Amino acid sequence: MSPLKITVRDAATGPVLEIAGDLDHTTAPRLRQAVDRLTLAAGHLLVLDLTGLQFVDSSGITALLAARNLAMEQGGDIALAAVPANTARILRIVGLDRVFTFVDGRDGLRFGEYPAQ
């Protein structure tokens, strides 16, 4: 079991949460708390950078959905960045690839895209 580490930073598109370790029934509340502390402006993109995610269970997936709901309630959007293959497979199996946008760039930008200056 890997401890969960959440790092918050700002990008041109909005807040980025870097999530590393295991996102499971014991750690999912920490992600919910981190997301609840955020304020998104209308049009901002909340990016969950999953580069360091090692494991996710149903509680973790529920926490990802809660983050999506909060982003939508505040007039923003959400994207999952650098989703590990095993996690992407799970999300596709349960149909969440149609709910979440998956991006390659860690700031929520697809490669070759740049924010408006």
C-alpha cells in the first residue's frame, strides 16, 4: 500500500491536483477534502494529474466523480491527465471514459495546445 499524496498547484487553465499513491476507501476522503477547498471560476478546468496514481478502488472512483460534480457545480470542467493504463482500463470498463475527458498534458492541455494569453 502506497500512501496518498496530493499536491495542489495552479496552471493557466485552472487548478491542478497531482495525485500519487493509492486512492482507496481509506484515502478517498482526503481527495474530497482537497477538492472541497478549491474555488473554480466559471470556465476553469480542474485537472487531476494521475501520473503517480498506483491503485484506485470504487471509493477512489467515487471521489473522482465527486470532484467532477463540484467542478460542474462551480461552472468549470474537469479532466484526468496522464491516466495510468490500469486505471484507464477500469474507467473504460465502467463507462467513465464517456464522463471524464482524458488528456495527455499534465496541465489539462493536449499536446500542441496552449492557453490564450
